Amino acid sequence: MEVNAEHALVKKLDGSVHFHDLAHILFDQALLAEGGLPEDPAAYVKRINALLV
């Protein structure tokens, strides 16, 4: 996997208190985009929901 350091989502990671969760979400989204599944789908949903509320 290659990371685009200029992408807005990657830039948002810099200094974020939620760095760990955002990094996991980006990785899981990349897996989904390629037709794969996150290692822990329940944790992925929990992270997404936590960001939405």
C-alpha cells in the first residue's frame, strides 16, 4: 500500500488526538476499496461510529 502524504485525510492525521483510530480507519477503508475485509469489522464500525457522534 502506498500513502499519499498530500491527501486531505492523511494531513488530518498530523497532530490528531485520534491518530490511532483515524489511521486504522484509513487502512481498513483501503482494504475495503480493494475488495478485502478489515481484520476486525466490529472494531472498524465502532471507530466510524465514534467519529460520527
